[in-house]
Amino acid sequence: MINKLENYKTRYMELQKELADPDIYSDQKRYKQIIKEYNHIEPIALAFDKYVKLEKDLKLAQEALTTEADAEMKEMFKAEIEECKESLEKLNEEIKVLLLPKDENDDKNVIMEIRAGAGGDESSLFGAVLMRMYRRFAEGMGWQVEMMELNETELGGVKEASFLIKGDGAFSKLKYESGVHRVQRVPETESQGRVHTSTATVAVLPEQEDVDIEIDEKDLKIDTYRSSGAGGQHVNTTDSAIRITHLPTGTVVSCQDGRSQIKNREKAYNVLKSKLYDFYKMQSDAEYANTRKTQIGSGDRSERIRTYNYPQGRLTDHRINYTIYNLTAFVDGDIEELLDNLRIADEKEKIASAGN
């Protein structure tokens, strides 16, 4: 590990020299590459500096203890030794996390899709709750949300929705949300007060604007249609909505957010690239597929990941046995604590796998 840290420190110093060169700004592509690498390496290099200093302090305290005659000073050096050891142990775990292979998609924007599952109208109403929850969380993070497609019901539910969340590290935060979300509550239309169970599925994809995927136009079926809201009420009177079907894979994407057919087509095309990137990567990269089968779950949409129990005010994430009794705040967008716990569980699993 020390050799690896020394290499990172050397590279960090090289990048500092490159960034100090005024000519670097003339090549914006190269500059962005260096900044990206620099931001990734900097916390590792700084942690290594801290590690070296702690080891030096520990060695000095141990040497002083062997030559010190005064009892009070000996106790002071013993305390310093213990403090250094504890700090080194804690820092060692932090460095292990920093050295984990970085998910290349972590810094990307997110495409989220929500679809009503089992449970009829109640599942659609739950879909609306989930969409609002993610939008409130994104707004709290200072991120931008752009609706792509929204198919609502007369009761205000969401049959299906897709939206883009733009923000630094959006995918790193939300990537664990893919799967089946289950709700248990008494529907407003239920006169007997019985608890019903329904589901909605969530899919999370990194936006792949800059990915190089060849898409043959002859493999695409492009339909235009009129954007509509709940109950078939038209958002506008022109056929501006776009649906693109990739025939070889059966992948379908739609965008009806804007009034411009050209802009809707651009957005839909970007979503299609992201979906195809995910599709082909899962097919061809066994290692990528294995990383999805960690403690925090496979990310498969068929996997039940979480239960929202309204009568008990309880939320349970089944992947890490995480339970809270503050459901109201959670569905209002206060989800960061759970997202952090999912990330930590994933990191621990990866560290254990690396050790094995």
C-alpha cells in the first residue's frame, strides 16, 4: 500500500507542476483531464502526507519513551503513542476507501425512471410520492431537475416518469436507488381501513453525453406524437413529443417535456445513448456485472430494496437492514443519511473483496 501511495504522491506533484504552467489553459481538453485526475488524486496524496507525519510522530514518541526517566513524562509519551496508533488505524481505513477503484460514472448526471408496479391506482400514487421525494432531495442539493416524460393519472398518480438530475456527483449519490420500492398504507378510497401493499420500480442511469456509441439510423424507429398530461389533456397542440425505439435491443425512450421537437429529439437521443451504454456494458463486462452484486444489492429492478410502511411510520432498506421511524421526513426528501449508509456498506464490501 505504501508503494502505491508514494506513486500517487509523485503523480500529484507532477500534476501540480503542469497546472502551474500558464500554457496549459490554451488546451482546454487537456486542462480538464488534468483537473479531473488532480481532484481524484489530491485527497489520496494529502492522506499519505498525514500518514507519514503520524508515523514520524509515533516513532519519536516511542524513542523518547525508552530514554525518559521522569514518570509523568513517560505517561505523557504513552498517551501520545496510543493517540498516534488510533489515528493511524483510522487513517488506514480511510486510505483503503480512497484507493478503491473509482466508478467512472460517479461524477455524471443521473437519468431516473419511475414506473408504477403492482397495486393499480395506489402504485401510481406511490410513484408520484417517489418522484416528489427525489426532486425535493435534488433541490436540497442545489441540483437541477429536468422532466423528460410524465404519464399521470386522473388522481394525480404517476404511471411512468423519466427525468434528468444535473449536479456534481449526482450518480454517486443516487446509484443505489435502482430496484423495487414497496409501500404499505391505507388508500384514501379504502372504506374498511385495510392496509394495501403496492410497488413502484426505480431505474437510475448515468447520463452518457460524451460516450462514443455508434447508433445506426436504420436501427431506429422514431415516432412523433402530441404531448399530453393527466386525462389526455394536451400540453400543447403540436406533435412535439418524441419516441425513439432501438430495434435491435427493443430499448424505448421518450421525451415530451419541451415544445420543441428538435430539443425533445436531442434529449431522447442522449437518454438512448445512456441506456445502450448500460445495456452493452452489462452484457460484455463481467466485472461490471459483479460489482452490482454487492451487499447493497444488484441494482436489478426486480429486486425489492425498500419498504415504506405508513401505518407504523417506518422505512426499512432490506439490503443493509436499515430502519428509521421518520417516514414523513424521508419521503419529503430527507434521504441523504440512508444514501451515505448504502455507500459505506458498498465500500466495506469492496474492501473485504479486495482483501480476499
